[in-house]
Amino acid sequence: MKRYVLTGHTHPMMQLEECAAPTPGKGEVLIDVKAASLNYRDLIVAKRDSGITPLSDGAGVIRALGEGVTEYQVGDRVVIGFMPGWVEGEFSAAKQDTSLGGGEVNGVLAEQIVVNASGVTPIPDSMSFEDAATLPCAAVTAWSALFERRSLQPGETVLLLGTGGVSIFALQLAKIAGAKVIITSSSDEKLERARKLGADHLINYRHNPDWADDVLRLTQGIGADLAVDVAGPATLNSTMKAVRHGGRISLMGVLTGVEGNIDTVTILQKRITLQGIYVGSVAALKAVTQTGIKPWVDEVFAFEDAERAWHSLEEKNHFGKLVIKIQK
């Protein structure tokens, strides 16, 4: 079979190689990977790791069953969990260590992959492999940000930063849940596309750097009930200003780095609940597949053109998700 391996260099970022097809062991399934999608994490991994197959998000068809697997059949269409070892329950370091496409764990940018049968979930017949491949990281992260611990309620207002994969999934899921959505972007064109997906209020943060004031104005001075911050240190203080007293912030962003001056006084004075989000379980992935959501795929790249997909992600001109089609 063919698979990509990270080189640890910028040019080329990865190389395509031939290797022996994997064999499923006890409790495992062999999957013919049909499509994979990219996340910002993949840019970080490509600069940090080498010698592994990248990408965490993939969907395909079960080709073979390992001993003891009874819940699936050959030919079943499935999507693979970001952390196949986190099936359900509380998060742990051991579950985190099963994250695909990073560290020492091979990912899905290959024609075939073996994973535990408990680490996959079926996809509806109506969903394409390209759409399903966008779900494991971005959609599950959005689901966790909106519904873990204290679930978003109908009529509440959620603030979303940007129009990348997580934010667009959060927009779609929030509207399914009956919430109002305020979304920001530096592009009027992207904001109009967000409006077509149901966004109630649009803010161009390039035209208005004091966008938190706009959020307060749009909420009659109260603030958003929940904010999903995908950027991190450079935006977190403004996000705290934009949420209400007793509001919540789901933070998963490192787009602006990992260090910065954080206004902890505001967290205390407004009694803000700040929760870190690191994707989610296979159970959450299953829940997302059952919402009827239609992922927004911005562009699909050929398997042989995978490195161009990385550069497209770096340019940040996409809306929603970028996908690589691995095989028919």
C-alpha cells in the first residue's frame, strides 16, 4: 500500500512511500481509507515530528476484521475517532496518547490503517467519505465546546471566532440546538457565507478591532452566554469582555500561540467558567454523525497532491474544511 511519511523538513514536507499492508489483530479492523481532512494541528505536527504518517481525521470502508470483532462487517462505512482509545467516559493521559497522526502514532494519510474496532463509528449512507472525514477533530471539538459539562440551551447566544473548521461546525451545531450565533471574521465574503449557514450577527474584526464592544451592543450590554475561542492568548481577554457575568468560554485555540497576558481578574469578577477543550471521545463523534449536519468542504485535493493541501491550510484562505481524497 501507499502512505505518506513526514520528513521533518519544510520542502518537501512529506514523501509518498510503498509499504506492506497492515493486518488487523484481536479486536481490530483494517480500513481502506477513502478520504482524510486537515486541521491546524497538522501544521504543528509537520514542523515537529518526522517518520510518521500524518493526519488524524479519516473515513473509509472496513476491509478485514480481527479476531473477536462482531459489531462490524466487511464493507461497513466508518469514520475513525481522533483518539481511538477514548471511546467514552472521562479524559485521561492514556486516552490522549492514542491521538492519531502525532508523536509516535501513525495517522490516516495512507491507503489503509488498522485501529481498534471500538475506535470507529458508522457513517450514514447519505454522508460522503469526504464529508465524514471532516468530523473527528473539528466537529467533535465544536460539539465538546458547545455541549460538554453545561450544554448550550435554545435561545442562548454563542460567540464564535473566525470561520475555520471548528467555528463553522460550531455555527451549524448551535443553530441545530436553537441558539443565536454571533460570528467574527476578517473577511466580509466569509461572513456572508456564514450568514447563509444561519449566523445571526456578523462582525468584521479587521474593520473593528474592538469587536467585543460590538458583541455587548448586540446583546443589549449583557454579553454572550458562551464563547468558543479558537485563537488563544491574543483574543482571550476580548472574549472575556464579550461574555456575560456567569458566562462560559470554551478554549481550544493556539492559532495565536500558547503564551500571553491573561486578565485573570475578569475571570474572577465575572465568575466566568473557562474550560479547555481537546477534541472529544468516539461517543461524541457518534453523536455528531447523528445530527444530520452537512459539513462545509471548501476544497478537495488528490492523494498525490497532499502537500499542496498543507500549504493551502497555511494560507488561511479557506472556509470550513480542506479534504484529501485518498482512493475511490
